[in-house]
Amino acid sequence: DYKGQKLAEQIFQGIILVSAVIGFIYGYITEQFGWTVYIVMAGFALSCLLTLPPWPMYRRNPLKWLPVQESGTEEKKAADRKPKRHAKS
């Protein structure tokens, strides 16, 4: 559903943003860019774990689809078709 997609997107962006800020600050303090990358990658992995599977919190508002309409129009249309004749020049 659309509300679940919006929630997943907000969670994903929030975790990425927080991990990027924390990673940047920690990497700046320790003067090692590697730690920044590790923290951002851990945030990415956590956000994927929380947002990619179809958790029940994302499926609270299911979409209502239209009912299937069964009609014999497909068979009738196929029978009414005439083969096309190409004009000779």
C-alpha cells in the first residue's frame, strides 16, 4: 500500500541520514575515513533489513482492487475477425 511505501521510505532515509552524520563525526574525530564508510554501510544494511521485507507494519492499508469481470467478448471478438486481404498493385 502507499502509506506503507511512504513509511518505508521515511525509515530508510532517516537511518541513512543518521548513520551518515554519526559516521562523519566519528570519522572526523578519529581521522579515519574508513570508519565513516563502515558506519554508513552498517546503516544501509540496517535500513535494508527494516524496509525491504514485507513486514506487517507496511501492509496495514491494503489496496482494494476492482473485481474481475468475466465476459464472453473475447471469444466473440476472435470469431468476428476476418482475415485481411492485401490489395494487389
